[in-house]
Amino acid sequence: MPFILEDFAPDAVITAMAANLSEYYRFYAELPGGELHFEPDCTWLVSGVLEKWFNVVLDSHFEEKGLKERVAALLDEYRRRGLPMSWTVFPDATPPNLPTVLMVEGLLPDSAEPGMALDLFNMAETVRQNDGFTIEQIAGQSAFEEWTEVWLADIPEPIADHCREVMDVLGIEEVRPWRYYLGRVNGKAVACLKLFYAAGVVSVQHVATLREARGQGIATALTVHALRDAREAGYRVAVLTSTPEGLPVYRKIGFRTMATFQTYGWYPR
């Protein structure tokens, strides 16, 4: 039986939230050319994919002394490979001036997403009923391809193609710590979501709804359905980081903000 977090105290939840996100990123090292490096002061990985989200630095806990040189040395790992990269600053990252040093070294602020958490035993489960709307947990390759295309519908090329490459490698095998959900209206795939189980919590990932199906409560219904499955599996705490568009959906369900995850990006010239 895997460890399951039973404590909803903010410090415990924020720690689990960061650990879950870190575990999620580490799977990118399975990609062709991938490398995963655990160092005393951080974790960093390269995937070989020419997109910053798949080449990342995480779990930063540096000493104040020599910080600029340490950041420059890590950035050089990506420079010499010609790979774009992202650096996610977790809530417990040290020292406090790390973001300033990242920007001095040429990284640009990318996104500051709220880290949100939900006690699954206090979830608001009332959802709108839509005629012809069904939800399935996908298992076969055909449905997986439909899921991927819904997720990537608003993502431009070549980023979308890089994402397809990643999804094909990670796969949908039952032994993996993730589950994919697909929402359909009259048989057409219109919404998707992924759950990832790690660090004692379940995280909600890759929620997307096609433009023509938005505003009907579909994302809310899909999220509630998937999180009921997580609760039935014994989990108490759900976590996520949210875009501005997703905030109303998650707040309606009962998620509340507990921290901020700031990401910085760098691209080769």
C-alpha cells in the first residue's frame, strides 16, 4: 500500500504538493536522450526534447555563498546541449534571492501559478447535468490519441508535436502512477484530464476542454468524477497548480490556494 497523506495541515500539504510535482517531472528523463541528476542542492533533468517544460531544474536549496556561480553552472548544462529549459522555484526554495539571481543570469519570469489543495472529504460534488455527456477512464491507444488531441487543441506547433512525443513515450500502462480521463458529448471527445499519484497525494494535470464545449460545466464534472475515483482509492488530498482560466473551476469544487510556484524560462539564442 503506498503512503497516503492524511494530514491537511498547510505545511504538510505544501511539502507534498512540491514532492508530487517533482516526481511528475522526473518521468521526463525516460525520454530518448533523457538524464536525471540528483545533487545535494537540487534536482535537474534533460529530456532531449526542444521545449523548456521538459528540461527542468527543481528542488532548489542553495547556499547564499557562491549562488551566482552555482546557477551559472547549472544553466551551462543546458547551454552546451542547446536545450531550452525551465526552472521552477518551489515555495521552500532557498535562498530568498534565488529568483533575482536567475534573472541576472538570463532567465525570464514565465508563470506564477497558485498551488492549490483540496480535502477530498470536503469536496463540493454538485455538477451540472449535460445531455449526452459521458466520462471514461481511458485504457486503449485509440482513446489515448483522442485524449492527446483534446489536450493539445489550443497548443501551437511545434510545441504540440513535442508534447505528442512525450505522451507516446510515457504511455498509459496500468502500472504507471497516472490515470487519464476523457469526457465526451454524444460520443465526441471534448474534455480531458490526468491524475498523477505520488508523494501521498493525487495531482490534477492537463485539464482541457474544446472551445465549443466550454461554459457548460464539463471541466467541473470531469474533475469531480476523477477525484471521486481518487477518494475511493483511499486518497484524502488533491493538489494542482492552476492557470487563471482554471481558477473558477477549482474554487467551485473547493480547492484553496496554499502557495505559489514561480517558473523561469531560458531559450538558446
